[in-house]
Amino acid sequence: MHQDADFTDYYEILRVDWRCDAKALETAYRSLAKIYHPDHHETADVVKFNQVIEAYRKLRDPELRAEYDLLYKAHRPWADGVQTAGAGLDIDTQAALDDADAQSRILRELYKRRRQNAQDAGVAPFFLQEMLGCSDEHFDFHQWYLKSKGLIETNERETLAIVRRQNIWRRSRRRLAERGPRPGVDIKRRACGAASVGVRWSSV
């Protein structure tokens, strides 16, 4: 957690964007408080539980939050980075950069989850959405894009997980088989089952 001598990053504690609305704050608070609650033996963490309570207590009050935001931006000068970095960029270009950043954050979170718990690598969609602090429409777009690229999937528990390399390989093989051999290209199978592509060059 980023913490200066006299400053605590409450937004980082709650894992939300500093521009998120009150609903996103409450959702994040309830989710994290449940995870770190002393009665939840598998994930109990008294220190983090108290930090979550303190962060929400500070940010749920609009006046206190407005005061804190001034302090936050003083200690996090990049907080307005989207607007600052975007000066001089057209709207479409900036939107694409924002989307790429959001999708990168989703992948990092899912990758971290898989490394921590390979047997239960899924993350609830609402948690990722609250982390980004984005609308339902934008989050649906991010899901669609990452799924269309074969990078994430919805598992049997209805949570999102990063796709394992074996699955990517199988999908690539399936697409290749569905497409069939192309003119001028031979598909040869090795003993191990992998496909190699040999290109026939015609003489001039």
C-alpha cells in the first residue's frame, strides 16, 4: 500500500478508482469487510479489516471525501493523469488509451489471482468493475474485448479467469483445423502431434 509519513491512500485500501461513485465505494467496502472479517477464518486479517473500516468511514461522507481528495491529489500528482496526459489527443485516441489501461488492469488482477490460487483462479466480475470504477456498459465492453482475444473466460462458477496457455493452444489448433489448409501451404503433423507449416515455393 502506498503510504507517506502523514498520508494514507484510502482508495488503494478499498481498491477503487478515486473518481468512483458512492455506490462503488459501498460495494467495495462490503466486499472487503466480508473478506477480512475476523469471523471469516480463511481470509481473516484484523489489520486490513480495520483499514477498510477507516477508509470507508473517511470517504463515505461527501464533505470529508472532498477534503481528502485535495490531499490525495497533492500526494498523487498523477491522479488526474488521464486528463493531463490526454491534452492534445483527440477523444477517440484518448478513449482507446483509457480502454487499454483498464483492460491491462483486469489482466493484471486475474494473473495475480491465478498465481495465488491456481485451483480457484476466478474473480467476481463486480469486484473487477468496482476496481475500475466504470459503468456497466464500459465493463461489458472490456469483458467482450478480452474474451474475443482469447485472454479471459467465464468459468463454471460464473467468475472471470485468465485463460491458461493450454487453452490458448487448443483454441489456436481448433481455429487452424476449422480454417483448413490454405493454397500453397502443407500442414504436416509431427509424431508429438504438433503441426508444422511448410510453404511450397513455385519456380519462376
